[in-house]
Amino acid sequence: MIDSLVTYDLEDIEKKFALTKIKSWYKGGLINEEQWAKVQDSFSSGLYSPTVIMRVLLFIATYFGLSSVLGPLFMIFEGIGEVAIRIIVVISGVAMLAFTDRVLIKNKNHFKSGVTEASSYAGISFVYFGILGFDIDEPLIYLSVALVILIGFSIRYLDLISLVCSIGCFIAMLFVLLEDFMALLPFIIMVVFTLLYLASQSIQKKARQLIWEDHFIVFDTLALLLIYLSGNYFVVRELSVEMMNLNLSDGQDIPFAYLFYAFTLLLPIFYLTWGILKKSILFIRVSLLVLTLSVVTLKYYYIHVNTEVVITFAGAFLLLISLALIKYLKISRKGFIREQIFQGKWDNADLTAFIASQTLGGNQVDNTNTTITGQGGQFGGGGASGDF
């Protein structure tokens, strides 16, 4: 059902994402140049998606163009009253969204071209502020409406920025709703985002992986980071002082301080261990990030030496962990090995063979020099090679 909300043609999007994935195989030497050329022909989608620099330039140019058109228009209607102005703003926003959907995406086949982002962002902003205005005193109304709009926007346009913003809105809502229970807020955020992470893992098994993979990666990464930050001693202490007006004298500490100490130190180790055991690159990457944050926390409060010394020892510690992992994974550990070339949930020999059989005729893919085990996304979890 959720796929029907996407404004893009799903087959074209899958072709584009698959081609991006197969390109990494070509760069890794899994398929040769002749095969890569045939794959490009078979998976051509016709979508217009320029380079990142060009997207940025088109985004800026589109905003300048919209400003030059809408600015004089609003100046003409300046004296007609606030209600009329808001109606015009809403109509303008709907027109921009319709232009994005019907012209840019459906007719011109734009896919995240910079123009689509500029027109859709402007359109949804016009609709949002045109309907709500700026006079509502209840912030929860702004946040709840923004949350719904951002989630829908993220799904419809496959937009990751709006996904991140929706998570920010959700956190802000928790702060507003639990204003009288600030002491419990860290524990509530831990529980809520743990449940959301588990729900995400369940949903991934049913979703079209090629289309929604980036959404799940972003969401899971932020969820794991927020679980850690909600129990990080520095974050809890500073927010307690700032938002609860907690005055701490010399030698005094926040409530449950030792619990937050333990959480700050042990959760990165748990993330790293779990990532190794479950072959999840997501957990491993997040663990290295939060481990750095833990070192910074300790330095801020208890390690009274030069920052350069702390950074040096922290870097040496991470290097030792990396070397230990390299040595430990010298041989295959249940399919997890240091020479793994393709680490995504779609990167496996079964999918490679399927691509070859469907697009390359009698050409065979040479897998003899790879360590890919063909287990349908075992590395990273949530594999769905059968769906492709």
C-alpha cells in the first residue's frame, strides 16, 4: 500500500537503484566491461538525475526563479488582507506541488534533480504555513502537523531530508508532551526508539528493499544514535541543567549518574560486539561514532590532560580495535570475513547470477575470486534477494 503513495514510477526507480548497485560490482571486478555495457542497456530507466554539484546549482537557480516570480505576485496582493493572502499562498503551494508531480516527474522524468526538491520544498512550505499561519500559540499543533506532512513527503518523493526532519519533529513533540516529566525523558526516549528500531527491522522484511533501503539505513542509524544520546552522561547532565534548572554544586552529580556513566561506556561496546556477531556494518559504524563521543564525554569531565593527548590515545585505541578485527576476520567467521567486497544486503552471488542470466545471455560471471557467499543479505540483515 505504501508503494502506491510514491509519485515516481517504481520500476524505473528500481532499475536506477539496481544499476547503481551493479556499478559497484563492475568497479570491484565482478563483471567485465562488456557485461557492464549490456547491463547499462538493460537497466536504462531514462530518469534525469544529474551530479550532486549540478543538483545544488539547479536547486539554487530554481529558488531564485521562484522568488522572482512569486515575490512581485505577493506584492500586488499585499493589501487584500491576511486571510486572502494565506489562501493565495496555499494555492501557490498546491500549484508548485502539482507542477513537480505532473510536469517534472511524470513528463520530464526528473528524479531528485535539484529542481524537484526546490519546487516541492517550496510548495509544501507554502501549504503548511498558509494553512496554519504564524499566530497559533500551541507548538504541539505545528509539530504534529509537520510530522504528518514530513512523513508523507518522505514517502511520496523518496526524500531523506524530510525523513530526518520528521524524526526531529517527533523528538520535539516528546519534549513538549513530557515537559512535566523531564527526569524520565531519557528513559522514555531509549524505550521509544528501541521499539521503533525493532519495528523497522520487522517492516524491512516486507518492503521493496531497493526502493526503501536508504530510508531504513537513515532511520536505523538515527534510532541507534538517539538511543545512545538519550543515555549519554554529557547530554543528560547538560540538558538537566538547561531545561530543569538543576543547580549542581561542586562535587554534586545528577540523579542516576552512575547509570548514565555505565550507559555511556558500555553501549558502544555492545554496539560493536553485536555488529560483529550479527555481521551488521550499520552497528559497527555507529559503534565507532558513539565510542568517540564516549571518549569526548570522559575528557570533558574527568580527563584533565591536553585534548591532543586524548585524541591521540583515542585514535590509537580505535586503530587497535581495527587491527584486532582484521586479524580475527582473517578467516571466515560464519560468512563474515575481512576481504568481503560487497557488503550491502543486495550484494551477493545469487543476485549477480540472476542479473547475468537476465541481461547477459550466455556470458558467465566469474565468482571464483570473491568471498561472497550468496546468502541473500546476511551481512547487514534484512536480505531480500528473492524479491528482486
